[in-house]
Amino acid sequence: MQTLALFDLDNTLLTGDSEVLWADFLVRRGLLGDCFAQRNADMDRRYHAGEAAPGEFCEFFASTFEGRSPAEWSPTRAAFMNEVISPRIPDAARELVQQHRDRGDLLVLTSATSRFLVELTAGELGFEHVIATELEVLANGRFAGRTRDVLNMREGKVMRLRNWLAARDDTTDGLDAQLARAFFYSDSINDLPLLLVVGQPVVVDPDARLAVEAQQRHWPVLRLARGLPSSSS
């Protein structure tokens, strides 16, 4: 049985938050009003302080897609990936993922960010398996500006992972046994529920509250070399 290697994306493998960066990108392109920039910054601050409820956080960013179909958003998403996201994936993050791939581990990217925004990043990093927040699509094929199903955030990450594991048909031992062997890499206090479930939690450039938890629980702390890109992102 392969060992699970679970990775958070934003501020873990990526320097920055995908959805915050996406909203800023849309503001710069004139697709969101300038007033959205301040709301975006405030949501980012509250999220990292653990003050934003999962529903509030996810619905806020889901609203940025409203009124267009995935196909209509695709050129903008591709430009965002090339201009903003790719330069923010540090070599150290790519190497960390590759180390687990070389070990033969089962790699899973698990993110509170929407699947539509995450999947290109997952592809660049070579993740076959992605668990992410899902966006509602209307009968006309356009995004509703809302999420659907269980949010992949906080306790939802644990629930969604358990459901994903249970749905796999190659499981030969219990879910708890798999989780007891699993690695999970994250930067955020919001991921504490999943960090507490796995047998091998690793905190990566942790926020202040998670750093305290890591110290108290004697969890390993990993610092990735990060070079911030210039102006456009």
C-alpha cells in the first residue's frame, strides 16, 4: 500500500494564496472594481488569522467567477497561471513533491481553493489527484458564483479526504491505518484538523498560530527557500 503524501497549496507549495492573487489579477485587468481590492486584502488577513468562517471565505472568492462559463474564463485563467502562479512556485516546493514521487508515495493536492483555479497548478506540479472546493455551474453552463457540496476547508478537508479514500477501489487496509502513515504539509492554522489526523504532519513556513501548535506538539517545521517574483504578481 502506497503512503499518502498530502499537500496544501496556498502559502505551502505556492508563495501566496491562489484566490487572493486571482482577485488582484482580475482587478488589474479591469474585470473587478477597484473597491474589490480592499475587500480582498481584508479577507486574506481574516483567513490567515482564523477569523473568516469557511463558508464566508469560499463564497467570497466563488463570486469572482459568476456569470461566465469555464470555457469563457479559460483564457484569463491560463494567463493568470503563466503570469502569476508559475513564478510563485519555488524550486524547493517542486523538489519536495518530487521527493515523495520518487519514493512511490500517493500524491494528493488538497486545497480550500476552487478546483477550477487549482487544477492548472496541480498539473504543473504533476498531481494526478486533487481534492478542492467545488463551484456550482448553472444549467446554462455558467458559474453561479457559489460553491457546492462540502467545502474543502478545516474539518471539511478531513471529511473530503475520508470520502475520497473510501471511494477508491484499491484500498486494502482501513482508512485510519492509511492516515496513520500519511504525510500532510501545510502552513495554516486552518489545516489543524487534518494535521491532527495524519501520522506525519509537517508544517511549512507556518503562520503564527500554527507555529505555536507545532512547537507545543513537537511537529517538524520546514522552511522553503522562496524568491518572490517582481511587480506583475
